[in-house]
Amino acid sequence: MTETMKKIVLAKRPEGMPTEENFRLEEAPLPELQEGEVLVAVRYMSLDPYMRGRMDDAESYASPVPLGGTMEAGTVGEVIESRSDRFAKGDMAFGMFGWATHGVLPAKQLRKIDPDAAPISTSLGVLGMPGFTAWAGITAYGALEAGQTVVVGAATGPVGSMVGQLAKLKGCRVVGVAGGPEKCKMAVETFGFDACVDHRAHGSASEMRAALAAECPDGVDLYFENVGGPTLGGVLPLMKIGGRIIVCGMIAWYNGATDETGQIPLGKFWRRVLVKRLQIFGLLQTDHVARFGEFVREIAPKVKSGEIAYVEDVAEGLENAPEAFRALLTGGNTGKQVVKIS
Ligand code: NAP
């Protein structure tokens, strides 16, 4: 068995878009196992937009990664040593091992993964945190009824594609927003959206408004917010009275761009909330985690039967994680971005 592991640490805090110099690949001895702990060789590591926030030393819902600390990530891998009766050698486990080839955690912080139920990488995407985020938001705040219109950005990603598919199952009209004609085609053909608007072809809020209005002739009942920027500026005027906005993410602004929601001043936006009696919900998936089992029981059979589709984008090798992460922040990924470690 190997005696060392590799990990990627935060070398420097980024200003704007991260560059290669914000990350450093290091080699370290394998950690010692204590009683109750498990050593895992990581097979797949997840890359997610939230990791950009963890690189900043700013107040948020979670602590930043310290300088020199291992970048945070959900991972799935094989147990290669166990000092817990909950895991045996050869078991597959999900845990927060970070950007690393190996890791040790107490068994109680790990979740056993059944490799016969679905490919293990799905525990990072469609059957993991992003899929759950979509399910939790729709279940807790969606209040969807057949015939309603739903708009969601980053439509081919693991959150957006799940939102769209859940809304379709409820009988809604679902309009996605995605970057480029290929992704828009995927939203419709693979994920069953009714339509998809290319935000790269409609760069301003007014252009987005016109493009979305054509696809949402009755207005929008639910906007599932993943992106911010001109997409948000374009959707807001189309919200129906009593419409709902689930604020899940705003990736257009994660690198510090400040485009004022596509030219809608705050005062005008606030007035719109009043006049349209909008309901706005901040969504943090961790608040709903007690329902994770319910999510898996409902969604895993649908994934197995193909009723819910998923797409994964697999980068090869830990050393390529920084580049894949940078691409994710600008739409270079197609589907759930994971990194195959071994
Ligand atoms: P993802 O779709 O796999 O990747 C991010 C996507 O965002 C990119 O592929 C790109 O898609 C889009 N994007 C990037 N820059 C953009 C811009 N300037 N304008 C519009 N779109 C842009 O990501 P995900 O994992 O499904 O996450 C989606 C959102 O949910 C993110 O905002 C994330 O932070 C959030 N999230 C929140 C929670 C929570 O608990 N609140 C949990 C998980 C995720 P296109 O090429 O299609 O534009």
C-alpha cells in the first residue's frame, strides 16, 4: 500500500477569477488511523461553485479554507483500512476528504455508498449534494402546480437539470437558461425542458427579458435562481403576482463582478417585489439535510429507471482539478463536474 498521498492546498487567495497560482499540489504522508476512523482512497472528487466562496476570507455561511489548507470537496472512494465496525475494507464511502487522493475521517462522518445501486460518481451529483439541493428547494418552497411556468439558470448543471426535471414531473412548463446552443439543445433533448434560452446570445437584461418573454407567454410562477446577472434582470419583470424566487446561487457574481442585476436598480427591484407580492426564499441545502434519506428513496429509483437523466463531465487526475474548477466557473463544464482520481 502507498505510504504517501497527494493533496491540493490553497496557496493564495484569489482576486477575481482564480489562477493556477492560487493552488499548490503537495505530497504528504498518509494520516495515522485512530480508533473509529476509516482510511479511504478517493475515486471521484466533486467540483462545485461554492468552492470559490471558500477561497475568500469573507463572512459567509461556512468558514473559508485557511491558507495552506486542503481545498474542500465532497469525494467518494474505497475504504482501504478501517478501525470501525461500520466500514470494512473494500466498502465505498462518501466523505468530505477534499482535493486529495486519500483521507481519514471518523466513520460517523461517512456515508456508505452501494456501487450496485448506481455508479459511485452519482453520489456527488444527481444523487448527491447538488441533486439534493434542487429537490430540497423545490420540495420546501416550490409549491408547484401543473400548468405553472418555471425558469431556471445553469440548466444543464446538476442543480438546474434536477430542478427542471422535477418541475416537469409536476406538469409545469419549464424554461431553462444555459450557455451556448449545445447546452440549450441538451436541456431540451436530454433533460426534457420545454425551451432553453442561450444567455451567451442575449448578453443584457433587456435581451434576456425579450427572449424569456417569448418562451413564458403567461409570465413566470417560479424562478429558481442559480446565476444572477442579466438572467435575473431579465426574469424579474416577467414574474407573476405572488410569484416565487428560490435563491440558490448567483455564479455570475462569484468572481466579484458587480453588474447591478443587469441594470435593475435596487429601488426598482424592491418596488417590484412589493407590487408583484413576490415571495423570496434563501435556500441552503444544509438546512434540509435531515431529509436526505427521503430524497434518495424518491430519486434513486427514478435515476435507475432513466426517468431522471444526468450528465457528468469527468476530468482526469487530481493535478487537473484547478483547471477544471476554473472552467466550471465560466461554463466550461457540461453536466456535473467531477475529477477521477484513481
Ligand atoms: P453547474 O451548473 O455545474 O456549474 C455552474 C454553471 O453556471 C456553469 O456550467 C455555467 O453554465 C453557469 N454559469 C457560469 N457563469 C455564468 C454566468 N456569468 N452567467 C450565467 N451562468 C453562468 O453548477 P451547480 O453545481 O449545478 O450549481 C448551480 C448553482 O447552485 C450555483 O450557483 C451554486 O453555487 C448553487 N448551489 C447552491 C447550493 C445551496 O445550498 N444554496 C447548493 C449547491 C449549489 P452555462 O454554461 O449554462 O452558463
